[in-house]
Amino acid sequence: MPKGHEKRLKQLPEIREIFSKIGTAEVATDPMPPNVADTFVMLKPRSEWPIPGKSKATLVHEMEEAASKVPGNNYEFTQPIQMRFNELISGVRSDLAIKIFGDNIDELLTIAKQVKALLEKIPGAVDIKIEQATGLPVLSIIPNHASLQRYGLNIGDVQDVVQVAMGGKEVGQVFEGDQRFDIVIRLPEQLRTDTNTLESLPIPLSSTDPDWQSTQPNYVPLKEIAKITTAYGPNQISRENGKRRVVVTANVRERDLGSFVEQVKQTIRDKMELPSGIWINYGGTFEQLISAQDRLMIVVPITLLLILGLLFMAFGTARAALVIFSGVPLALTGGIVALWIRGIPFSISAGVGFIALSGVAVLNGVVMVSFIRSLIDTGKALHEAIVEGALTRLRPILMTALVASLGFVPMAMNAGAGSEVQRPLATVVIGGIISSTILTLLVLPGLYLIMHRKKRVENL
């Protein structure tokens, strides 16, 4: 990132220092072209921020606005570890990478621009950019075959002269003791970039007619036999699995990654018709999300079945096990409502919170139902045992809920390092425990009464 961006970002009062890393190191663990820079922004402690309670998302938005005022660059905001994982997963640094494969680089860039235009209309898409595949000035020397034939030249003659003038050619060596150095001749830098000088570059003629050579010069200017132009050409040509590709990248903010990717796929399918020989693949962080969701689709049902099986083994009846297990759905509902209230999208850490929440909900139900059953075993009536059990177990259930929920409050309010993982998990647990506690104290005794009263009527 140029110094202009660093100076502009440094004006924000929350930034302590800023520095950049550009190019590829000698031992390249992070190979990247020389036109890409990593800029590291070191923030001050939150106690030194001028606006207390300012969120990191707000600061990132201000940084984006400040950097966008310096033209000529593309930006994407991420964190070092997140960026490295994205690169390892899909070879890009963003949450979503739309990879367009084909043969013609110009056609790929045209489709990439269409994809970018569609992404800009989808809510949650930020830092949208197209891989810099063009824009490099290229000097083209195009021979005129008719002129070459008229002067008795071939393309190799022209190429040899241009190679010596532009790239240089070894013509000898210099010895200094045991050291030897190559002698290379070529035009000076200021002449190699001067089109007029190149047009006057002499190309030797190879005519063997002595009378013709006596009346004509033995060379011809390069402009007489070739056209010299400067145009923008490919900046880099990226390949994957042997095919050319152009990547459109985007980050996601203020919505969950899964639904965003599905909307992107559906939008591209509905509004774009790809030419023959071109196809699109998707990569990025969402690949890990899909992998984790697939695992959760297996782990969560197994976990719930194990809980239900353990409850049946502990109480010996399916009725009691189902009454206790009814705490799980309402607990999950409370977690979902808590995420919605705080505006936090679903993530894998939130999914882990739902699993932990199920255990707490079942624990409170076990405390309540086991005490009610013990009262019934001592000879108390069903209704009396349920009322006494609900009142007596009020304090233990509240203590369990308070310990579990209050312990997660610092994580739910965290805004520093690790908050992306801690806040969803803690929010789910706190919201779920609140709804689960209400169920355990109010709804669960009623369910127990209804199911066991029906059982007694059947026995009669």
C-alpha cells in the first residue's frame, strides 16, 4: 500500500502505528506479485479511543472511507490469521472467491465485470474486486512482412537487433583475480523507454549486390519494417488445474456467510448465461463453513439421540424422558431470538453454543423431574408433588442458570481480540438459558402433570 494510504489512515485517532510489506520474500511462504501489499494496522488500547464503546466494524468502515480517497488501488480488510487460512483453503484472501475459468483472458475479464456488478447489488457484500489481470503497458513491435521481403530481411534479423538493444547480449568477460564478470551491451534505460529512439534503431541489411550497397545505406530504420506500439496487455495470467482463470473476490459483513453465498450462486445462475467453454467455481471461507455444517448435521442428531437415550436409561420411562427433552427446543428458540436481537449472523461458534445449551437445558429438567418423582414415591399426590417440586427446586435451577449465563456475559460483551468467536457462542447460551429456565419452572411441571395424569386415567 503506498505511503499516501498509510498517512491517510494514520490520521484516525484509534490507530497507533501502520506499516506495509510488499513483494515476495526470499523464502516465500506467501508468494504474491509485486503489485500487492499487506498493510498492518496496529490499534491503540480501547481505553485510549476518543469515542467509548465504538465498535470495530465502525472503525473498519471509517478506514475504508479514508483509503478509498486515494485512487488507483483496490482494498480488502481482513486479519492476518484469517487471511492466511483463506489463502490455504482456496488461494485467495477473501471470504468468497468466484473463479471464472476459460481460454480467452479478455472474455474472462468481461464476465468478471458482470459478476462484480451483480455482487454490488447483494446485501452484505463488501471489498468487491477483480483480480488485476490486465493494465500492464506492453511495447509491441509488429513486423511488416512486405517491407521485410523488399529489403531482403527475415524476422530473425529484426529479433536479434531488438534483443540486443532491449534485453542485452553477452559479448565478453572481464577477469579480476579469480572473479569473472560478464560484459553485456544494450541501450541505456532512458533510450529503451523512448519510442522515437527505438523507431530509429538500425537494422543491418544482408544484400550481396556490391553495386546496390555502394548507392544505398547498409541499414534500415526499424520503423520502416515494423510498427511500434504501446498498449495495455496482461498484468498476470493465473492458472488453476491447467486452465486460465480470473477471480472476483468479496468479503461479507452484517449477515451470515452461508445465506450470502447461496444468494450469490442463485443470482449468477438466474442473470448470467456463460459462453461455451467458460465455467464458474466458488471458493473461500464458506468451504470450511459447509464442511463444518456437514459435520454438525451428523454430530447434532447423534448428540440429541444420546441425550434422549441417557434420559430413558435414567428414568426408565419414555414419558419422563420426553418431558425433560422438551426443554431442548425452547432453549434453542431462545438462542435464535438472542442472535436476532443482537444482529449476529449464524456461525459455527453459534452452532457449538446450541450444543452446549442443550446440555444445560436437560440438566435443569433432570433436577426438576427427579425431585417430583421422589416426592411421588414418598406417597404425595401427583398435583401436590408437582407444585412442591417446582417451588423447592426453584433455587437450584435459578442458581444453575445464573452461573451458566453470568459466566458468559463477559464473552457476550467482548469487543476485542477473539470477539468474532466468543460473542455468538455466549449470546446463544445466555438467550437459550433464559428461555430454558422459564420452560423448566413454568412449562415443564404442566407437561409432567398432563402426561402423567393421562397415564393414571389409562391405568384406571
